[in-house]
Amino acid sequence: MNKAFVREPDVTADYCPRCGSAGDSVGEMTLAVHLSEQQRRNLAVPACFCPVPSCEVAYFDTFERFVLAADLAKPVYPKNPDAPICACFGLTSDDIDLDIAEGGVTRVRAAIEKAKSPEARCAELAPNGRSCVALVQRYYMQRSGK
């Protein structure tokens, strides 16, 4: 068959040049919060956030240029487990662990409700430009053994 009639697969994700994982596409608002002006000039927009905790790359573009997590102005979750999981409201893994130890979900529930509110600025503050709800729930489920 003539290749002119064969549809090429749609590329739906860009892959980290270090670990090969699919990145989360982020826009200028997110990059402006997490990167210096010089770092932003070195990346194409949109860029991607590498979500793999063990990978040293934080942001990268389709030209395989990248910014390391160690070079960010402040630590971000999941690259640094001590950084807030919820960048908007400051919920940390320690807060979730306290909920589990106390047998409740007070802090988790409050953070999830706030994340759904108009005050949430996930597109700017979250390193991947997305709501933290899935990350918070995943962390809680993993740590609580549910």
C-alpha cells in the first residue's frame, strides 16, 4: 500500500529524554512559576513535566532540552517527597500520614474540597499544571493499605 494513504499514529505524549516516561504537558503559566526566565527561554512551549519521582528531569521539551529538578527554585512533589503534594494549599505527605495515624481523613478531605474550589490555582502552582486530587488520593490509598 502506498504510504501516502497510511495514517501515521497520533503522538499523544512527549517522552522524557532521561527516563523515557510520558510527560505531562504544561503551559506558560506553570513554567513561569517554577522556572527562572533563563530556564524558560531554553525550553519550547508547551513543555512537559516528568512525573517519575526517581528521574532527575523536571521539565523538558520536544527538542530534548531539559531542566533538572535540582535546578528549580523550590522543591516540587513528587521529585522531592518533602515538598507539598498540594501546591495550592500546602498539604504534605506528613499531613496525610497524620490523618492515617489518627484514623481519619480530615486533612485529606479538606485539601480535596479546597482543590475543587475557585481558590485552587493548579494550572499555575502544581508542577504538572493539574489538580492534586489524584496524587493525594493515590498517596493516601498506598499509605493506608486500602
